[in-house]
Amino acid sequence: MATIVSHLGLANIADGETALRELRRVGRELVVTHFFLPEENAENHSAARELGLDTLLDRERALTALAAAGWRVEIEAEREVRAAPTPASELIPGVRIDALPVAETSATSCVLRA
């Protein structure tokens, strides 16, 4: 069984519950950098819901989904950070690398170790 490492990958996975179960099936350890959006940020949470990314960007929902998939998770190196939308590409007009955040916000950056 593998150790799975990701840098902000979980924040970009739709259907997070299914992804976490599959990661648990193939992995024995999970180490990811991740961020949680603040609950009061309606604009970013609405965009996350539209993209199907809301499960793992909400702290309580993410921890519940991790536990349901069989992961015992510890949160490390937790920090409040400012998060701004990724600028649009200069090469391909209108394209952005990251879908979120859609509006500048504070976020909780952390390492999830399970």
C-alpha cells in the first residue's frame, strides 16, 4: 500500500467522498496540503457548490468525509492566509488555472495527515 501525497489536489476534486474512498483503498497514508474556506464566505462557497468542490473545502464536511472513508486525520501546520483568485492567463484569454477562490478571502491553510 502506498503513501499518497498531494499539494492542493483535494481542493480540486469533485465528488470528494468517492475520491477519498478510492484513496483509502489504495493508500495506507495520506499527506496533503489543503485549505478550508471560511463558512461565512457565501460567494466562494456558492462557486464551490456549482463546481462540485464544496465537500472538501468546508472543514466539517471534509473531516466527516475523511472519517467515513476510513481515514483518521490529524490537522497540522494550520495557518490563516489570504487567498486571491488566480489571474486570467495571458496566453489563453479567460482561462484561469484554479477555479477557486472566485473572490478574495481568508482561508485556513493546513496539512492533513491520515
